[in-house]
Amino acid sequence: MINEPRTYQGENDLEAMYDLLRQGRLADNGTYYVHPGDLNWWLFYPPLEYDFWESIYLWDDPNAAGQILGWALISPTGSTFDVVLRPGLRGSPLAWEMYQWAVDRLTVLAKHAGREQIGVYWIDEQDALLQGWLRQHGFALASRDAHLVCDLAKPRPGQPLPQGYQVRSARGLVEVKQRAWAQYNAFDNSADFDVYVQRFTRFMQSPVYHPEQDVVVQTPDGQIGAFCLIWPDSLTGVGLFEPVGTHPDHQRKGLGKAVMLEALERLQRLGMHQAIVTTGEDNLPAIRLYESVGFRTLRRLLHYKQMIL
């Protein structure tokens, strides 16, 4: 029987969490492991009203000081959970104990928040082991995402920009409002914009934000018309796109394609051999954009939900 996990204690734990993600991605054993950039996005760009640092739980390896068997991220709002395990534990009794602990912990939070259901994302469509366990424990398939990959060694098309537009790196805090405004509108956000700017400011001040990895298209009047953040990972050689968007006033001008092509070039110069991006399988405009710059759908990632009330 596995011991209770402990809470997050600092930077060494974060490095251990990254390490498990990289181990899992390299193992490619049937379990889908998110990219380390996904973890950065979750932890350093959370809503202002909460963060995830107090919702991280780690299982220490009793036989190896300083190493962990796995970790869980439990949404403080009671909505979703993630469990990341050492690859060799796949399908083991210890693995299922960790999953059960996360489900039990999230259920308590969800009921306290008055939620009717809980969920888990990032399940590989071919992961019969985890899907079987989830179904046995009352979860049902809720939605699918398309997970796309791009081989950076293959040639890519060019994309001329309309006159007066240019691709460049973001300039950090000096243009935080312009950068936030582009993303705010691209995703049709309903939050108060001043709060959104605070959130983006905090993200730009974090240790994981690098302006040269925040690629934007500047409009003729100096605003930001399109953007994408890239997250290179030197160990796996895979770069992640998260997020990608175009301001509605500047759509259908080729800006999204131009900003992604520049970002792909930057990832290749950084030594990456592959790029990945994920979106809802029904988000056809995004999928067409990604395919236009060389991505192809590799797999589907599933979202399961369980009714608790």
C-alpha cells in the first residue's frame, strides 16, 4: 500500500516533476505524458483568484532519497485532476492507488464547491489500461482533442504578410497590455480586462517566460494581431505550441500561419526535431491552420468525466 502524498515544497520538487514528464515522454509506453511546457503554462499562468502550487501532491520514493514515484495536480476548484507516474509503474497496483487517491481528493473538493462532476484530460485514445480503469470507476468519455505533430526536418511553405505587418518577438512588460489584448480577444474572454492584464503581467514576470519564445505579428498601427508561445525541451527535442491565436480584427490575413512558421524556424534553430500542438477535434479552423504549416494529427487525447451528485 502506498503512503499518503505530501504537498509541494519547492524548486527541487518542480524539477522532479519535469523529470517524470520527460521520462514518460521518452518511454513512450502507452501513457500520454504532457509536455513540460504544459506544466509551465498551468502553474505560471493560472487565474489570479487561485494558483496550483498548494494543489500539487508528490509521492516520495521510499527507496531513493530525493526521487519521486509520481505526482498529482488537483484543481483547487474541484473540476479536474492529473496524475503523473514513473513510467515503470504503468498498470501496477501502486499506480491505481495513486489514481484512486486523486479521485477521492478531487471528489471532496468538488462536492464542497457544489459541482456535479469531475474530470481528467490527456488520455491517449489507445491507452486501454487507463481507459478501462476510468470506466470501471464510473467515468465516461466526454470529449476528444486532436494532438498534432510537425517534423521540423521537412520543408515548410512561406507566408507573405500584408503590407505593414511584421513578425517579431514580444517585448515583454513594456507591451503587456497590447499582448494581453490580443489574447483576450482571440479567445473571446469574458473576464475584466484589467484583471486579465494583471494575470498576464504576473506570467511575464515568472521565470518561465522568455520574450524570444513569445512570437507575435505587429500590425501597421503597432498593435499585436497574432501570437504564439513556444516551449522548447532540450532533453526530448520536442517544442510545444501553447497558446496560438489571432485577434478577430486581423483574421483571414495569413497572420496565424506567418507567426507559426517563424516559431517553427526558431524551434529548429534551438535544436528541436519535432513540434506539437493540441486543440479540440471540432476546432476545424485551428486544425486547418496547423496542417497548413506542416502539422499532422498523430493521435486523439480523451477527456473523461464522472458524475458525483
